[in-house]
Amino acid sequence: MSQIAETVPTAPQQHGYELLYFSQLVKPSIRQRVTGRRLGKFTDLVFRIADPYPEAVGVLLDHGWGRTAEFIPWEKVASATSHGIEVDPPNGEGYPPFVDQPGWMLLNEHLIGRTILDMNGRSIEVVNDVQLLASKGRLVLVHVDISFNGFLRKWGLYGIVSAKEQLIPWKYVQPLSVEDAGATDSVTLSITRAQIADLPEEDLADALEELSGQEQQAVFSALDSEKAADVLSEAEPRAQRQLVANLRLDRASTILSEMSPQRLAALFTILPLDNRTALMALLPKEKAEEVADILSLDESVAESAMSDDFIAMQTTTRAGDILREIRTSQREHDSITYIYVVDSDQVLLGVADLRDIVLASDETTLGELMIETVVCAGPDDAREDLAELFARYHFRMLPIVDDQHRLMGVVYYKDVMKGPAATRT
């Protein structure tokens, strides 16, 4: 994102405008102007997609206790700042219930946490926060925030400062059409449809794994057969199963024709028996026999898929030190999902989730945060055994330990589930 992300300073309020983050508005209650009476909890901002910037049309007010959220039109919002939201009283008995409209989007529901594909086709990022501009009674969306700072603010950790902000101007962010998959009111950040085919298949596969079913099918349907075959081969098993389950037979046949027997064997390994049988029937007899031969010989073990890309620290390491090291390490996101806890001899003692570390105080140690019971695999475990562990526990990676329970490495979900058949030529 380096060519389109930018750093934007906080605007001084005395100039008649204020730059604020959506995360700053989430916690405060909505209060009535003049009386200061608390009306309820702020849950979301409603924006209308417009050119050049989406503009706020209302606020969602939640009273709790299972009551339907109310919609406060923006003209009733007296002020929206980092100190809270104040509104004028409704014209009648109360504010109307929220009813979604075409062209509207909810920031928290439709943007925060969604995937954005780099316009340059090099990387995948997640929207952690949204920057807004308040001026003269209007509120417009100007940037999406992909920085680690945004991630920290989302969890209410305002006092922790990471690297510089990474803000992407809205003009580079466009909602993805889902016409091919069916109508939906949700908005997913993505590149324009015309640019999809130019992205590397690895990036497209990563993006597909983050999308919902309809949006996933919309992106996949926009690809030609050759590109679709490459993307299907690169996707994680869960996304592969979803894509295959929704393919028409004629479309499936053309995509399979673009795949080598080795790639087909890797794909068939993770599919349910019914899907595998149906797809095998679409292959020419000679190719089907070759795929069957590869499947029968595929007896890989954990050690062949093991990686040394993981983080291991001792029980006395403090949460603040871990976060500082992560920010400066430039590691891939996948490798910092878990922090493994070891002693001086590399014996695995426990594991801690990154989320727990982020939420802990700086002085909290790994020994206090770790879970002592760790699901592990051995270096000689078969791929079938590893696949069973991944399917049962839904981890992104598993530690590999030797007979003395020393940490040797990790295996990643998509590497193990694809297996060596994906890499044979």
C-alpha cells in the first residue's frame, strides 16, 4: 500500500473542521442537547455512497434489551466529536426504526474489518478504522486506516502509539459490485471489477478467503478459466470447498481443464467425497487415472511442510516488549497470530494469542497470559493426521515438537492442507 497510503495530520478545530476516527465515536453514549439526558448507546454511522466522498445520513441508536435500533437522521445531530454525539429531540414520539436503503452503508458493519486489495496488486490489507471529516454540520468519509494504530484504537487502546498512520484516500477505494452473485446491501472494499484479472493469483486467493459467499462468487465469476484455475489452486481449503460447491458443472469442467493432474490431486484431497466424485467424472479418462495415482501415493509427513517462521519467547517476556518487537520486525501477519512460550531448551510450555497480548497491560508476562495445554503434532505425523487436527481446532498453524517436546517449527493451515501434490510438477 506504500504508494497510496499517506500520513495526514490532525486538523485543528479552530479552522472550523475536525478530523476524527470512527473508533473515537464508538464508546460514547448519545445524549440529548441542552438537557444532556442519555438516550442510548451509539452503535453505527450510516453513510450514503456519493462522489467524491460518502456523507453521513444518520446515526444508529441502541437501547439494548432486544429493542430495534432507532435511526437518528443527520439533520438531528447537533454535534459529533471525540467527546460524544449530541442530538436534538425527534419531531414526534420518537426516532424511527432503522430501515436500510439502497446506496447506504454502515461503517462498522460494512467497512471495519473488511479486506481491501492494493490498487497496485501487491498486497492485501484490512480496514482497521475509518477517518472522518466533520465540518459545518456535515460528516464525510475521507480515509480508511490500515495501520496497526487503527487496530489498537479499535480495541480501545488509545494510549499505545505504533508506527506512522497508514491512511488510504477514499478515492482509491471502491465498492465491489456483486451483480453476478445476487443483490446484497453489504459493501466490501476492493479494487474495481476491471482490475481484478490483473492481480496475482496469490493475492486474489487471499482476498477470496476474507469475502462472504455472494461476494466471493462475484469475484470468482469475473475471472477467465485459466485465472480461475490458478486462484482455486492457491486458495485455502475452506475457500476451495466453498467455490467448488457453487460451481456449475460446465464452468467446473472448463476450470479443471486448465489444471495439471498435480494441482487437481491437491484440490481433490480436501474436498468431500461427493464433490470429488462429481469433479473426477468431468475429467478425461487418462487424466482422471493420473490424478487417482497421485492421490494414492500422497503420504507426506509434517516435517516436509514445517516452517521456521514463528515467534517463540520465554515466560518472563512482557506484553509491551512483545508488541514493540512485532512492530519493528516486519513479519508477515500469519506468523504473529500466536506467540509460543518456551524455556531455555526450547521445550514448549504454552501458547498465547496475539489478541490477549494486545489487550494486556505492558507489564503482564507471557507466563500469565499463556495457555499451557497446546495442541501439537510430531514431525512424522501424516498429512491426513494434520488435516484432522486443523479441521477439529480451526488453528492457523500448529507447532511441531520432538520426543522431548522441544519446539522444532510450525506447519501452516494452507501449506499442510494443500500438501506436496500442490508443489510437484
